[in-house]
Amino acid sequence: LIGDSILSNFQHSYSYKQYIEPLHCLNFCIQGDQTQNVLWRVLNGELDEIKVKVIVLAVGTHNKHSANEICAGIKKIIQVIKEKQPNAYIIVMSFLLFLANELRRAGEGLLPCGREPNPKRQKHAEVNKLLTSAFTVDSKVIFICPDWDQFLQSDGTISHRDMADYMHPTERAYARFCEPLVEELQNLLQIFLKTNAPPGSPLD
């Protein structure tokens, strides 16, 4: 796993310990990292001494750049990963549409910045759209976009049960987040990981 706090925190969840940890996964995620930080890491040896089958990438949430700039950064990271690990599949996790992690500045109050619909969601949706079109013809790069609408309440807000700080998924949210990832890992690694998916889910 390569990325920021979304995948870094994932390693502490029950879903990770049950379904991802048995795959002998290495977690190279760092809290607060942006695309340029991850790019520096992959350029400077992070993948040089290992040989992996699948790399999961999730980064860009903390970037303040435009959607086009974030997408360009992710594409550059993938380019370098492919040079370092030419035989590996790359799974790119979509942006969490409900995140809005703008720093809370003095005088702006302490209202949860990601609870309500906001411009950050719109930008993340645009990044997802750009990434989807960028990798549709690359058989070694898989773009996973879970149904983020399942985290939205009828009024468009996010429940604290899914995101206690309205930025990072809770245990319950990670369980849903994990489903499409586990399914794709099963396909790529030709293994079966039993999950507690709801009836009708591909993992049921």
C-alpha cells in the first residue's frame, strides 16, 4: 500500500487485519502525504529492494492543487511505479467524495469541514472522473471507485458513524471501503478471501 492517512489508518482496522494482513502486505503510507511526497518516495528507493504482485495507491486527499494537477501527480507516480515494478498490477483507489480536509484556521470555528456538501467534494469527483478516463485502456492499472453514495445520508451529509472527524473512515466505513478492494485482489492474485459482505455483494 502506498499513499496517505486514508490507507495508513486502514492498517489499524479489523477489515485490514482480517483480509489484507494475511497477504503479507507492506504499508508504505504516511499521514498527511501529498502526491509530491509519494512521488519523491517512489523515486528514491521505496520500491527498489522488493518485488510485488500488486500495489494499491491512494493519494491526493491532502493536496490543495487543482483537479488536473492532482491527476497529473497521480499519473506521474504510476509512471514511476511501472518503471520500478513493471510486472506489478496497480490498483488506484478513487477519492473519497465526502472529504473536505481544508485546514481549520483561527477565527473560522471548529465546525466539521467535511460533514456538509462542499467544493472539496466537487473537486474530488472531478479527479475521479479524470482518473477513470486516464486508465481505461491500461490493463495493468485498475481504478476502483466504490459506491461512495452509500456513505451519504439523505440530506447529503456524512454520519459521524462513518467518519468521526469527517475526513477519515471509521471501522464501519473501512469495512465497506474494503469490499471492492478485496474483490479485485482476489481476481489479481487468484485467491479467495472470505468476507462478511452483505447478501448480494460480489464477496458474499
